Amino acid sequence: MQAGGGAVLSAFRGRHFDDEIVLWAVRWYCRYGISYRDLEQMRGERGVNVDHSTIYRWVQRYAPEIEKLLRWQWRRPASTSWRVDETYIKVRGEWAYLYRAVDKHGNTIDIYLSPTRNAKAAKRFLGKALNGLKDWEKPEVINTDKAPTYAIAIAELKAEGKCPEVTLHRQVKYLNNVVEADHGKLKQLTRPVRGFKTLKTAYATSKGFEVMRALRKG
């Protein structure tokens, strides 16, 4: 992780631990989804005694920072054909909805975590995904499941000029296989967590998972 790495490391200055130790812990947790206690043991075996609760705080503080600094590198669709769907994350014992968009090649475009699954949440997510894109980067096709919430959201975004009028909304189930398969790989990272305590911590951790997976995809 070199792009933006200097800015990330500079954010760690003045902490009790060396910046590289902090970055190592955040990167490994988000890359492999291993538990905080496992990371504590791994660091201890290398002569660095750091409590798992400290690693947890590092992830919450710096995973979103890494995602923000590297967005320019990975948040650029390689295709104008998008696949949009949501998966589930348990927060305080209840299901929250992680909206995700990938292009037809499986490259991550954006994510958004919401406590609700409705047209308002779908619109907020798609608006976030479209924000900042050049005209030629915006989707020609958005494929979703048959939930009516997406049709409402896309229509409203078109009316507001945030989504191209020519964008085609498809609802073809097999075309979303790529994003559904990507959900499964993400679940491998979230499964060891066994639920989050707050929506904020769930979103912060999810950003770390997503950026590491996006960089791994190349």
C-alpha cells in the first residue's frame, strides 16, 4: 500500500506505538478478517505487546482514513455497466443493510450502510456512488434485483439531474451474480466479527474491508 501511504502514516505521528505497527495491524485486520485477539497474539509473538482493544480502536480510527485517502485509486469504474445489490450485517443483534455496487468485472464502486432497506436508502446510496464521477464514468446500465425501491431511487435521481437520463435500469437476476458472489467473499471477512455494537463501527470496519478487497482486485 503505497498510494497515499505517506499521508496515512503521518496521521499516526505522536502515538505510543510506531506508525508502521499501527498501519500493519489495521491492514492485516481489514485484509484477512482475523480477530483482534489473534492480532494481539501475533504481535506479542513478535515482541510487541498491544491489547486487542487498542487494535480495535486503531481500526475504527484509521480504516476510514485509509479508505478516504485511497478512494481516488480504486473508486473509478472500469465499466459503465453497474451491478447493485445489498447484503446484511448484524448490528446490535439486528440486521443492517450494506448497499454495494460493482462494475460488470467485479470491481468495487462504492458502499453504503443503512439501518433500513427502502427507496430513501437506495437513493442515498446511488447518489453517493454517482457523486464526483465524470460524465463518461457514470453508468449506462444499472442492474438490480426486482425490488421497486431501486426504480424509485433511479427515477428521482434522474429527475434531479444526478443520474444520466439515458441510464438504463435493468432487473435481470443472473446479471447480478457477480455482485452476489462478491458478497460471499466479503462475508468471509465479516463472519469472525459476529456482529457489531453500533452502526458507526460497522460502517468504519466495512470501509476497511472494502478498500483492501478493492486493492486486491487490482
